Amino acid sequence: MARTNCFKNERGQTALETAIILIAFVVVASVFAFTILSAGASSTEKSEGAIAAGLVGVQSSMSTRGSIIAMGDAATPPTYVDNVTFNLALVSGGDPVDLTPDDPATAAAFENVVVISYRDTAQVENQIPWDVAWVGQNDGDNMLEAGELAEITIDLSGLTPALGPNTAFTLEVKPPTGAVFQLNSTTPAAIEPVMELR
């Protein structure tokens, strides 16, 4: 009879069932926590990628140093702007920019060519000729690097109509990577052989 009473006592079995249910809850909670952490890690990686892409977009940014000079044509008196010259430098912490001039005969040889475009109220030119000279120190290549100053001369003699007096215009310097640099200016009321633009 004592044996029968021993089998009827189920207090240990109830404790075992409770432990199993508790373990199941812990396992389910662990699976959910792992899923949430994985989603968070994936979201963080995407955010880091977006930040890196944004940094690439601004790290090659350039800025002007000094005045913007316009030269009138050879006529006496000059009637239109023949070319515009300004100095470019990298902003602090910017990546080097390849300023190899665009040569139509060999343009296919250059993968990283800066494109300069022109626009005013009468016309848009997506690619205009330009040349580069170096002011001060330069390490001998065509890369605009920290501490270097590049003098950019843009040939506007081919514009139709020509850039005359009292004309607002925009020049865009577009490097292969990084932010586009915009230069907005207006020609003076009278075209002179040498003019400082504002």
C-alpha cells in the first residue's frame, strides 16, 4: 500500500512541467532577441554605408581662393568676355582631385576628367574647354592635393551668344566623385580688358 501512495504523489512532476515551460519561454525570448539584434545590426550597417557614401560626396569638395578674373576679347574696346580665371583649392580634409585637362583628341584615355559646364539665361554648355596652371608648390602631377593651388582658365570665346555686359552666369566644376562646385557671377556694365567679377 505504501507503494501505491508513492506513485500517486505528483508534486515533482508539476515542478518538472513548470521548469520545461520556463525553459521554453527563455528559448523563445532568446530567438526573438537574436532576430531583433540581427535586424539592428543590419540597419546599422546600412546606416554606415549611407554615411560613407555621404562622406565620399563631400570629401572631394573644392573652393575658390582669391578673386575671379575675367578677360575681355582683343577688340578695342572689348565687347565680350573671352575667358575667366580663378584659383581652386581643396577644402580641409578633402580627397585629391584629378585636374588633368580635358583633351578631345585623347579624352578616352582619361577616366577621371573634371568637367566644367556653363549656363546663363540664353544658353547651356555642358562641357567647355579649360586649362590648369599651378600656383606655388606642386608635386609635379595633375592632382589637386592639400596645400596646392590650381589656376583654372576657362575659355568662353566659343559661346553663342558671347558673354556680354550685365549678364549673370554660372560655372559648375564637376569632379568624377564628390560634390559639384558652383561659381555664380555677373559681368560688369562695361567690358574691360581685365575685370574682377563679383
